[in-house]
Amino acid sequence: MAGKFEIYQDPSGGFRFCFSADNGQIIPSPETYRTEDEARERVDSLRSNVSPRSRPTD
């Protein structure tokens, strides 16, 4: 998967992540996680379950 994930703490104290694609598009996480570890677990899950082959082709 190209691009990168960034985990950050939001103003309410929860943790979120966003994905920055190689084309500059930023996709924020819709959820807030209580701990940084929970956010990291979600990012790891996305990395392991999303494959370029799962994308639709034209």
C-alpha cells in the first residue's frame, strides 16, 4: 500500500489517524480511539487487510 498513516491526538484527548496518499489526498479516520495503541491496532489491521488487488478495475 502506497502512502502513509499518521496517528495523532485530537483536542478531546482521543486518538485518530489519517491516511496520506501519494497523490496528496488526505483521508481522515471517522472514529476516535481511547488510546494510541487502539489506533495503531486499527492501522495495522487496515494494512494487513487491504490489498491493491481488492480495488475495482475499469
